[in-house]
Amino acid sequence: MTKDDCFYLGQIVSKFSFKGELQIKLDTDEPELYEHLESIFVDYCNKLIPFFVEKSNLQKSNLLRVKLEEVNEEADADDLLKRDVYLPLSKLPKLDGNKFYYHDVIGYKAVDVTHGEIGTIQFVNDQTMQALFFIDFNGKEIIIPVNDRFIQKVDKDEHIIYFQTPEGLIDMYLED
């Protein structure tokens, strides 16, 4: 299992007891979906190591308290602190309508109401204040903010996102 086959679930942020229990800060809008996990993958020295979950309990809104198999002492738990936690992509909930996961739309055609087809989505940068679509249009890069007001329709069958961008946004990238 590689990170490309997984999605980031959160980070182990603290110990909970002297018996190896840990708390994972979940990076999700729906933490309750992950309350009863069977297993997780922990990024340990850039390798994903599987751990079976003996028990788990959602604490507060986004803290998941877990007891992992083979982690029975405080020293074992210390070794896992500040490590990222992943799950296989197959564990992501299905999304309806115009909702999508960023990794799903890579390779989708981008079509703008005014300009027609404006290229192919190369990647989505979600490490900025505003997530951004990066679109390749014949070797030129077009950047569109991920914003519900700009997205008219997501056609998952045809792999197309239809945009209605503000006047001048696309033109700014197409000028020579």
C-alpha cells in the first residue's frame, strides 16, 4: 500500500493512557464516519505500516481515541506520536451531485461557459488558503479557484467539469 492508494485521515497527536492508547486528530468534516475502524496505516519513516484497531471511541468533535494491536505500553505509543494516519481510497464515502474529491478530478476536461474547452485538470493545490485547479491548455497554465460559484456542473460519467468563471479570469492566462 502506498500513499497514492490512500487518503490522509489525520495525525496521532497525543497519548491517552499508560496502556498505549492514542488520540488521532481527524482531518474530516464527518468524523463519525471513522469511529469504528478495523485498521489504519501509519506513516513511519515514509512507509505505511498497517495497525489493527482493537477499539476506538470518538472524543470531542474530531479526536478519535484508539487502542491499536501491539501497542501496549507508553513507550510504544511515544514512538507513534506526531505520525500521519492514512486509509485506503476505497474507504472514502461516495459523494453525490457536484461534490468531488480532488484526486478524482485529475484528468477531467475543463469547459468554461464563455471559452468552451479550456484544457485538462492537472492537479488541485489544496495547500493554499484557497484550493486551486491547475489546468493545462495547450502548454499554458490556467488557474481557477475551487469555488462552488464557479462550478456549474461536474459530469462524473464524462469526466468533465463545467465552469462559469468571472469575466477576464481565463483571458488573463490566454493573453500572449
